[in-house]
Amino acid sequence: MSKLFSLDGRVALITGGSRGIGRMIAEGFLRQGARVYLSARKAEACDATAAELSAIGPCFSLPADVSTHAGIAALVAAYADREPRLDILVNNAGAAWGAPFDEFPEKGWDKVVDLNLKAPFFLTQALHAQLKAGAAFHGGAQPAKVINIASIDGQTVNPQETYSYAASKAGLIHLTKRLALRLVEDNIVVNALCPGAFASDMNRAARDEAEAVAARIPARRIGVDDDMAGAAIYLASRAGDYVVGTTLTVDGGVNLVR
């Protein structure tokens, strides 16, 4: 039982890992014994976060723009130069766009869908061989894991006019189920996390107006780093091996009152 949530000896790659939810998950994985690779579009930020988290455990920076096929190919090549297998992939990189219905532009769809919905599929596809190698490690005793970071906005309707963001996250929840059904054949388990209010550059309201946001949450607080790290560790560890194609909501009860 003491090893149920351990990530000792496991190798993880986290996109969008330089800040926010990606960073929370990275720190949690490191504290549980994983070796972690971070990827983010901004190299300087990615390098700085990896250097900071290296005080906890082995953490490395692999900057890349996973919104494009070229960026995905570059990330996969850089990772393959360093590791023969991948045990845990966290598809966290994301973007949002808000605009009134009558003004919402096509580029607000293209940017968001490319990163939030297409990138998780194509990066998982491109890392299929490494994930299968991770699943076969130690004789296949523990599956490889893919964790897609969706959002409660893909489950219930947010009053903000973020049309492409909500649609992309709803699509990612369904994509998680379809990927899970296929990849479990290769001993790769796919699940999703749906965060609620966590302080980040993307969720500035939770960051800058935490007290007001907390008043609308049944738990009466916004999420903290350990809330997100704990949920991700559960799915990534032996504890989550029999959880397949599921979406775990981490929102303090917001979905109950929307």
C-alpha cells in the first residue's frame, strides 16, 4: 500500500509545464519520485521552471510549440534523444479566446482548437512507440499513462463567451474516451482531468480575485497546488491503473451549482 501512489523510476513529459497547472503537476510528480521533462513554447520560461524544480528532483526542459506538426516532431525527436521510453504523458498545453458572439473571429477557433484538441491527439500519436515501450517496461506490470487536461468548461456552460475554448475542452473529454478504448490494447491508460478554479495566468480571476471566486464555489476556496498534483498523481500511479477513459473533476463542487 505504501507504494500505491509512488512514481519512483517513472518518466513523465508534461506540455505547458512551465507554469500554472502543468507546473503544479510537475512538482507533484517530482516529489513522488518521477523524472520529469517539461515542454513549453517559451524557452526561457521553460528552462527557468525546470532549473527551479530540479531542486526537488530530476527535471529537464524541452521547449517546443506543440500547436504545429513541426513543433510536435521537434519535441518527440528531442525527447527520443534522451529517453528510450515514456511512462506518463500529460497533455496540458492550452489556450483560450474570448470575444462576443458577433465578433468571434476564425483565428480564435484555429489557435484554440489546434492547441487544445489537435495537439493532444497528434502528440500522443507521435509518442505511441515510446508509450508502448513504457508499458512494456518491467514486463508490462504497470501501464503507461496519458492524462489530458480538460476543463469544467467542457462539462457545463460558463457564462463567459469563450466559444472555442469550451468546445475544445468538451471535445477533449470525448477524445479521451476514444483514445482510451484504442490505447488500452497497448497497455496505455488514458484519462482526463477537469480543473475548476486554480490560480494561473489563464485563470486570472482565480489568481487576482480569489476571495470573490471562492464565494461562488461550494468548497469556499479556489484550488491549491496539492489539489491538482494529488489528482494527477492518482491517475499516473498504480492507484489509477484500473481507471480507464474517465474524467476526474477537480473543482470544489462548481459543477453542482452551475
